Amino acid sequence: MTLTNLFQIDGKPMYAPDAGLEPSYSDLDSSDSGRDEAGYMHREVVREKVATWPIAYSSLTDAEYAYTIGLFSGKSTFAFTHPKAGSSSETVTTTCYCSKFGISWYSARQGLWKNLKFNIIEC
């Protein structure tokens, strides 16, 4: 795998994610949002377009796995550098956290891991 500066955690490059990276953007509503007795929705949006970056790697060695997890291990938040929306060469940096981590141990003898997946979510 190849390290890339297009994706960084606290200034350290990440391995290039597998193809098919699909960031999503969600609005955050206040706790006062909700439906009234007549069923009408009343929204109080506190933030718009909060990004979620689903990162996935199909196969990693022990060293690649340890490096990747070590980038955000023990950190409640971190600086995440990623491509700017609509650009494949410009980057932006936002404060984020990691959520929904999962991996399969494929071969202990060969030191191979499969299907590492986690979400990086904008704070």
C-alpha cells in the first residue's frame, strides 16, 4: 500500500483508502427540533453538512494495520486532512473523531488482516 498526503491524521500521512470512498454530509438538528401534535416538523438546524468519511482497506499486513490504527489510537479528536469537496488535489483540515471500527483477522501465520473499516466524522 502507498502512503498519501491527501489523507492525514495530525499531519501524518494515511495509506490511500481503497477505491469507492463515499463521504456523506448531514445536518445536525437541535434537541428542540421535532414534530408538533399536528405532525408538522419544526427544525432548528445547528450545523449544516457535517462530513462523515467511511474509510476502508480490503487487505493489510500487521505493520500496515498497526500504523493505521496508531494514527488515531487514544485520541478523542484529531486533525483530519482530506481532499476538498469537488477537488482531487486541494485539501482541507477539520477536527474529527473515529467511530465504528471493524476488521477481520485473515491469517495469523501470514500476518494478514482483511476489511478494515472505520468512519472519520467531523466534530
